[in-house]
Amino acid sequence: MIESVSKSTIIGLKEVDFAWHAKANLTIKSGNLCVEEHEHVFIRGASGSGKSTLLNIIGGIVTPQRGQVEIVGRDFCQLKELQRDRLRADHIGFIFQQFNLIPYLSILENVTLPCRFSKLRRANAIERSGSVVEEAVYLLSRLYSKGRLSFNRTTSELSVGQQQRVAAARALIGQPQLIIADEPTSSLDYDAREAFMALLFDEIKLSGSTLLYVSHDPTHQHLFDSVVDMSVINPHHELAL
Amino acid sequence: MNLRLLAKKSLKSRRPTALLTIFSIAMSVALLLGVEKVRVNAQSSFANTISGTDLIVGARSGSIQLLLYSVFRIGDATNNISFKSYQDIAQQKGVKWTIPISLGDSHRGFRVMGTSRDYFSVYQYGEKRTLEFAFGKQFEGVFDAVIGSEVANALNYAIGDKVIVSHGTGSASFAQHKDKPFIISGILKHTGTPVDRTLHVSLAGIEAMHVNWQGAVKKRKASKALTEANLQPESITAFLVGLDSKIASFKMQRYINEYKSEPLLAIFPGIALHELWNLMSVAEKALLIISMFVVLAALTGMLAVSLAGLNERRREVAILRSVGASHWHIMGLLITETVLLTIAGILLGLALLYLGIALAQPIIEKNYGLFIPVTAPNIRELGMVCVLLIASFIVGLVPAYRAYKNSLADGMSIRS
């Protein structure tokens, strides 16, 4: 955690206030967070501590009522909505707790989805593997080392563990600078959880991305460069009921 | 970003509801365009009932009434006109031809019309088409008859068959001209006009039937021999007039309408047909409005299905947002889905329509004398399709806006 915003800062939040509605309580109050490039940060927080809201602010889905948000060197508050959408598409890969995949798309189509929205990530994928599909197959086969899977199948037959690997491949495709994982292992059993974390770290190290990992469960925090508690990021949080 | 691909896949994953929606739109499109096709063809077939005739002349009544009984064989004349007046007008300068029409008798529900032999060469319908014989020839003798194709088909008549004409125009008459049967000398080709339902005889034939009759009752005593010479009618019901020049028709109409010796009425068939069609256009418009409501119902159904499915798709929307989709993408996706469903519905509807026309064409022509050709959609029909597409776009805005509002409230926080 470095308070000053430097050139290599990937996420810089300063004195951020946010409420979902004009009349609602502030979910984030005087929020501060700074994440450097290539850093792997674990954010620990109980449910209701404003984790999801924080990720929505970092993703540029919502704009705070007050404060400064700098993501990959751009001031989010100065950008138009469409520009924030483009920035998110280009630079951020998300992995959620569960239900990460579009049910009507195949495994391969789910993985290549970000390249449909981001020219930058499409170009990165093509540069690395020759084509978007080949890059997706490469990522998937790394994540499924025992690979017995047809990537053209629909996602409905996949186990939750397999779905999370597909989600990780989708977050990683086109080498976005920032990977945000929101409790990605909480629906997995112990073995699958360990395997998934190992794979995720391998891939992140390989791609050189910054990782922001959010969880209420401290089991894996020793793997990270730094651990930040939500109570530090959002010290004056008024518990929203 | 290719939204169409996403929309297609999304629809494919909801195949049963998507197919039902497409089908309901298809049915409504087929109905709407079907009604339009029948309407247009009925109107043109109606306008084609008579052509090449400049004036129709009858006893003074209303123009539509005169048109109905002289051309459509519907209803009766209130009065006859004298044969003398007919001959007088027929000899006027500028008159090219005249065809006398004498009505009042029937044969098993079909009207009997007395006329001259010129009728078969001069009378025109459709695009200046004259009558043609399928079998036999025009009447020669007093008791020869020429029947229309529908009469021949319905009553299974052939050349040489004897027919007995009833007095009056009801289908079951007690006063029958049994003493003077007619012999069929010719059967006309199908025209799709009231000619098909008519039994044509000579004016002399009409006279001959009624010799020895007093009104509707047959006289006891039979008398003189029947030759064409002594069978000159005293009156006829109406007559058709062809002029040398169309420019003269207004002058001739005024001359006839102001005819001194008896009150006559001359009408332009085209104008009278138009007036008559306008009378019927209320029903035609009602039909069109009903089919428009069916289309509206189909669109509403599509909207209901789309809105009902929206809640289940919140997660999908959140995922798309997280990988970089903007609100415009989400709205575009939902609108694209609605428009794609409508396009599929329109295409299926057109297929159903043309299949339906192809199958029903012979049946409709046989039963209603209406020929509906398989032709490409005209401008008006294409216009209707375009309006439907625009409407589907507008309908698509509703779930799109709802999805936008949901996504504003949800952000990327996907709640299970």
C-alpha cells in the first residue's frame, strides 16, 4: 500500500464516497486504495463491508459521488460512461464467485467474449497465438492440463470447478493489466480450490498482470504480496442493511 | 461487437418460446397480408366485372341499383324500358353498339338473361376481354340457350341438354315455363364475373316463353306459331351502350337522362362500380383493422415473453457488462433479439401466406370466382412489413430499457 499515486499505479482510490441511491446510506465512505503494477493484493472483508461496490467502482460500472478514481493511469471520474466501458474491456478481467459463464455460448465462445468487446485484447491474443481462438485453446489447455474437454461444448455440463477455470481463461485472454477475482473459490471444495489457486497464480505470473483478490476467507492470503482489510479501505463504512 | 451472433445464440437457447413467438408473428403477418391480398384482388376483380361499356341505361332509379341488376344480376329492376326507346337511342349518332338486357326469369337459382347475339362479340370484362366459348356456339334458334361456366359446372349441363326456365327469380318457383324448354347450344369459358352464373337466351326466346302467359299465370289456350319475326319484345330491362368516342359519353348521358318519352337513367359503369365498392369498403376496412389488432396481439405476446425472461437474464447482463459491454450493447442485444424474432416471423408468415394462396387458389376461384395470383408483395404490403419491423423495434425498446435499469441497479454484483 503506497498512498501516493505514481506512474505504475494500477488502482488509485482517494477519499471515495459512494451510495447506490441518492437517499441510501453511503456504502463506501472516504475509501482509499492504491495497487501498484504487478502487485498481488488480497482484500479481506466480511459480507456487507462494501467489497462488491468497490469492484463496481474499480470496473467503472458506477461513479462515486465524491473522490478520485484512477485506473490504469486514467481518471475515471473524468471519463464518459462509454470510455469507462472501453477501459474496462481493454484492461480488466473479472472472475466472479460463481455463474461466470453465459449459458448459451460454448466454452470457447465464453473465453473469447472479451475479445469481441476489446480490440486491444483481440490484438494481444492474435499477437501471442496467431488467432483469438488459438489463444483461447492455449489458455484452456493450460488450465485443463488433463484436458479431456471439447471446447465447443456448452457450459451447462461443466462442474463449478471447471466453470471457474473457463472464467479464469476468459479473464486472462488478451493479457489485461488487471485481474479482479471476487471470491472465485468459494463455491469449490477443498481440492478444487487448491488446484484453482495454483493455476490462477501460475497464469498471472506468466502474464504479468496485477491481481486484486477479494475474499472473506483468509486461507490463501499468504500467497499474496499484500493483504488489505476492507476496514482499512472503507474505514467509515455505515453498514447498509 | 457482433450483437446479432449473441442475439441468435441467446434466442436459440430459448428455442421453444422463440419458436412460439415467431409462429404467432408469422400467423398475424399471414393474416394481415392475406386480408390485404384478398381485398386488392376482390377490388380489381370487382372493377373488372365489366369493361369497354360506356353507359348502362335502365329505368330511372338509382345508379347502384341499376348496376346491381344489370351487371351483377342482384335484385330486380323497378321498371322496364320500352323497346321503342331502346331502338331510338341505339340509332343515335355516335352510338357504336348496344346490347339489350331482359331479366326476370331464372333457372334453378341462376338468372336468365335475354340479349342479342352481339353480346357474345361486344361484351367485355377484365382487361378488354371478350366472351369465349368453351363448347358449342351462340344461340341461333328461339329456344337456344348459352350458359356460363358456373351454371354448367353446378348443374352438370352439356350441349344439347334441355332446360326449363322458371318465371320469376326465386330458386324454387311454382310457375315454370314447362311448355317451352330451351336447348343448350353453347357453354362459355370461365370469366370470374357474373356472366358465369347466367343463362343467356335471345330476346325472342324471352318473348316466346311468355306467349300465352298472362302475367305469372299460364293461359289455357295455346295459339299462334312462334317465329322471331313476331317475337319483337315490347320492353326490355336495361341496355349497354358503346360509343364511337369516349368524349361523347357525357353528352349521351345527358341526352338519355333527359329523354322525353320516358324516364331513363344512364350511368358510367366505372363510377357506379366505384360507388358500390365504397359501400362495401366499411367491411373491408373492418377486416383490415381486425388483422392489425392480431398483429398488435402478437407483438404484445412477444413483449410479455421478453419481459418475463428478463429477470432470469440479470446475471447474463452482469457478465456482459463485466467483459466490457456498455449499456448500449445490452439494449442493442435485446432490441436485436426482438427484431430478429420479428424478421423470422415475417419470413415464415410470407411462406405461410404464399403456401396458403397456392393451396387455396383453385378452391377460392371455384367457389367465389375470385382469382388470387401468387405475386410478390406490392409496395403497400412491403410498407406494412416495414411498419411491423419498426413496431418490433419500438417493442424491443421496452425490455431493453428495463434491462438497462436492472443493470444500473445490479452493477456487476451478481446475486444468485
